[in-house]
Amino acid sequence: MISPFLVLAIGVCLATSLVPEKEKDPNYWRNQAQHTLKNALGLQNLNTKVAKNVIMFLGDGMGVSTVTAARILKGQLHHSPGEETRLEMDKFPFVALSKTYNTNAQVPDSAGTATAYLCGVKANEGTVGVSAATERSQCNTTKGNEVTSILRWAKDAGKSVGIVTTTRVNHATPSAAYAHSADRDWYSDNEMPPEALSQGCKDIAYQLVHNIRDIEVIMGGGRKYMLPKNRTDVEYEMDEKARGTRLDGLNLIDIWKNFKPRHKHSHYVWNRTELLTLDPRKVDYLLGLFEPVDLQYELNRNNVTDPSLSEMVAVALKILKKNPKGFFLLVEGGRIDHGHHEGKAQQALHEAVEMDQAIGLAGTMTSLEDTLTVVTADHSHVFTFGGYTPRGNSIFGLAPAVSDVDKKPFTSILYGNGPGYRLVGGERENISTVDFAHNNYQAQAAVPLRYETHGGEDVAVFAKGPMAHLLHGVHEQNYIPHVMAYAACIGANRDHCASAGSAGGPAPGSPLLLLLLLLPLHGLF
């Protein structure tokens, strides 16, 4: 057993020894501040060009505490103390806060929030691509209440569009881009109640193939929902849980292929090797389904069968960039959320670091001049870290002190609720007897739950590129796609772009036009 006093002593030593020599000089901090100030003053020259391309990175469940912890982890993976590290998203010049509540929920879910940041309207929890007039699981409240997303707006404007996710492609986040469903869990018709089927509602996988037939890039998991019930999976032949689920007998993968024009190059791939051997110059449409359900966690990923998020993003961008009119790409780091729900902070934070790597990659493949990039989260989690840890303390390590009450050590990372709540002999488990550095260790939680819950606080919105300055202050979450649409001159915001070409008309990003655009919104956000 680790002595609490030894832990405390080690922590004190670390706090002293890990202060870099340069940081002891006051001029180090003064010079750093002056450099930052100079950069901030340079932001007065705003980029008011039209965004040819828009990339939205959505870290599912990536609250501010997750961003901070991921920053430290990124640094420690590169053998630094970690706190001073910069994530790629940290480098974005504009930051806002987003209010995440659903129309009927103080603490939201991923479906209602996805409808907000993709479709521009807030909605009830558990519903995707519909207004708040639709009640969850009530099929007959769907018709007439459908709302379209920025992916549709971009496609209607002639841009190429893509969806990349580490979850199943018909999960809550991606589904709001193309589907209209009273229930986020209607992955295939197998998960729908008979009443909904008889009333004519379609499952989300069906809608993925039929609603917007010309989505150029779709990558993630979810093979089983595309195939007839009991169809053996190509990768897990002996696993019954991996088999197809569809009651209607449809093979949606084949239907997807048949919908594509014969003169176009469409490709379906199911593993990393197939994906990376493609020549993007010869790919017009790509469907990649790499797992029966969600992709494996990054820490568990099979390098032969499953691509990383960064690899999927790289291929997606190479395909989408061929369109001279530009593109819209939605990228979801979806398993950050799953790691937190399971109380597995290591899994969640490594997912966040991988998404940040994908953000950096996208930055090298695009230009600040014509590409608006937005990074945000749908909601937070009841995830925290604290305990007066010293500089450079492992983000997954122990706090330097012990509990005042039971005199037992505790990890810096804790959850407000979740599966990590454990009693041994009627007392809190002594974590010095377990491997709290294990990838699947479930951090201790205050309240016992099978799954840890979302948090209700605001989340950060990072932005760079054309019109990124419109994301500032504190906004309702549904404001985000309106900014992206305005920047790209798509959707309901095309009129102001047309006027720019007329004699004497204001330019798309002129102060006069911005004032006219924002005046009606005053007080709403």
C-alpha cells in the first residue's frame, strides 16, 4: 500500500523540481504577456471574407474541464509538465461560451443539442432534426416540424459535404445533419415501436441513405444498422451482437451504391487498409463503416481494421477539397462522451487529444483565408480534477493529500456521479490497493449510477477563419450554425451576399452589413 505521507512528500518535491528555470524569471512572464498582447491587437484586422469552406469539430461531452485535462495530458504525452501546453484549439483567436440546455431539459442530451448547433433551432432532448413541437418517441408529432441543417444548406448551395465520426454514423450528433426523428434511438427499424412504423416514420439509417442522397463523405461506425437482420458481419463473423438488425430486409449499403450516378466513382470501405489505399482524386463518394456499432476507443484501436479520427479527416478533406465551390465537413470526436459515461477518464481524454490532433491536421490542409473552423461541444460532464496537485502531477495521478475523514488517498480526477462509486466493507474504497493508472480504471464518483451523467454548464466555442469574430461572448447554442451560414453565404443568409455584387451594396463583412444583421438579434443571445 502507498503511504499517504509518501504521496504528499513526492508531491511537494514535484512542485519544487518541476518549475522550469526560465519561469523563475519575471521577464519570462512579462515577455509572454507582451507577445500575447501584440497578437490580440492584431485581431483588429478582422477576416471578413466569405468562407468557401466550413469545418465543424464537435467534441461530444467535451466540457471545459475536459479541455483543460486533455491539454495537460497532451503535454505529458510529450514529456512536459503539461499545464503550459497548447492544444490546437487553444490557438484559435476567438472564443465564446454556448448555453447548452434543451427546450425541455436543464441538463441536455446530444440529440437536442445537435439540432441546435446544426439546424439553428433548440429542440427537446432525444429528438433530432425537428423543432420543439415534436415530442420524444411520438412519431405522429414529427410531420410538419422538420428542420433542415447546415449540411443541407451547404449542399443546396453546390458545396460538397461530409460527416466523420468515431460513433455510429446514425448516432445523435451526425443524425441531426440529415435526419428528422422523434427519437434518437431509432437507429434501424428494429429499434422502433410498431406504432411508429405503422405511422410511417423511418429509422435514422434509412434516412441517412434516402434523405440527402449525394453526401460525398460518410465515415464512422454503424454497419449493423445498415444490413438485414441476422446478416453476418464481415469482421466479426462469430459475434451475434454484430449481426444486421434491419427488419425490412434492406441492405442500405447496396442501396447507397445504387443511388450513385454511373459516371461517378463511389467507394464503400469497411477497414483502415481499404481506406488508406484509396486515391482521393478518383473518389467522388465515400461510405466508410468501420465497426458494427461505434469505433473502438483510440487506446484500444486496431491499426489494421480501424482508422484514427485524424486519418478519416485527412481522406475526407482530400475528397471534399476538389469542389471549386467549397465544402462543409462535420467531424465528431464522439467517444469522449462514452469514456466519461463509463467513468473511464483515460479513454475520454485520449479521445480528446486525438480530436485535437485532427484539428491541427485540418489546419495544415486548409487556409485561414477561406476556411472557417469551429470547435465546440454539445454539452459537458460531471467530470472534475483538483486536490491541490503540484505542477506536472500525472493528470491521472493522486492528489497530494488524503481525505480529512477516512484518511485515504484519492485521485485528482473524480466524477460527481457514475459507476466509479464503490464501498468496501461499508467504506470508500482505498484506491492505493487498485491500479488507478489502468486505461479502463473508473474514477471514484460521489453518487452511484450505472452511467455517469452530462453536466449542465456552458461549453466553449473556438473559432478561426472568415467571420470567426461573430462567435464571441455568451450565446444560445442554436446561434452557431447561423454564424457558419452567414460566413459561407448559404442557407437563409445568401441574400446579403447577392447584394454585395450590386452597385453600392455593402460587402459581406462590412461594418454596416454586420450592424444590420445583428440589430434584430440584439437581446436574443
